[in-house]
Amino acid sequence: MKTLFIISLMLVSMSATAYQQACELVAQKAGHSYKVKLNRFASITAPEDLPQSITAELLTRNGMWFIYKSTEDMFTKEQCSPQQRDKINIVPVLFNQSSGHNAVVNGVFLIKTYQEKDINLITNRHNFKKVTQLPNRFSAIFDVKPQDSYDQLIEALDNDKDIEKLVPLLSEPTYSTR
């Protein structure tokens, strides 16, 4: 009985400390090459239109996204998701160490279920928008926005008995910037 209690306490403790910083679980699910960069963010706001209260330098462009590096961390542990700062929208960015690219966390996930019928269950249970069904009938791409935190969402989805695997699909250029 005492052993069972200790194991239960360890499991609760482990889940409470599953991640230490914003977007850490997103980076883990995206792959070993991705690293959290809390002082980087993406926005569709051009550099000349950034509010003076946001001190950031433009690093690069990624399609419609401007990728910035700020002098401060832009996301807290509980906020790995789009945020509004001084009337502009900002989105988290991960850094791909292998390619040297910044990848925008855009709220789109690939989800694989154990059974084909579970795809529709996932859509309804979590109120996701299914973007496209993939040729593998157990997998689909979902728009999971809006969320307070993609990390918290990943924790919840990891506990969903119908989900086998989930991967955030990031907006990342395919060309080399070197």
C-alpha cells in the first residue's frame, strides 16, 4: 500500500514538472533538432510598424512572417501560444539547429489515432478543425487554435487514450539562409 502511494506521488510530481519553459513540449514533439528560443517571436507586423514598447530586431522573413529577436523573453511557461502585445499579435518560434532556420509554431498538428473512427472523435472531443485527412486513414492534420498553451494541450492529448502520436507542424522555410 505504501509503495503504491509513493508511485502515485511520483507520477503526480512528474506530470507537474513535465516542462520547465514555454514551448518545451512543442519542441520535444517537433523533433530533437528544435530548441526553444523564448526571446524570439513571429508576427505579420513589419519592423517599421512595431510598437516602440517592443524592443526587437528583425532576424529574417518566413513567408508572411517576420521573425524577431527581442531583448526579453516573450512567452511564459503557461503561454506557448499566440499572444497580443501592445496591439500586435506575436507567435512563438522554435529554432531548428540542423537547418539554422526559425520555425513558427502555428497551431497546426498532425494527429495519428489507433483506429480510423477515432479521427472524428478527436475532432469533436477537443473541438479541433480537421484540415485534411491523410492517406493513412488513422492520421489527419488539425488546426487546434485557439489555445492558451500548446504545451498544456500536448499534455492533455498525451493522456487521450485514442491518440497514438501527435506532431506540431511548424512553418519553416525549406531553403538555406546560409
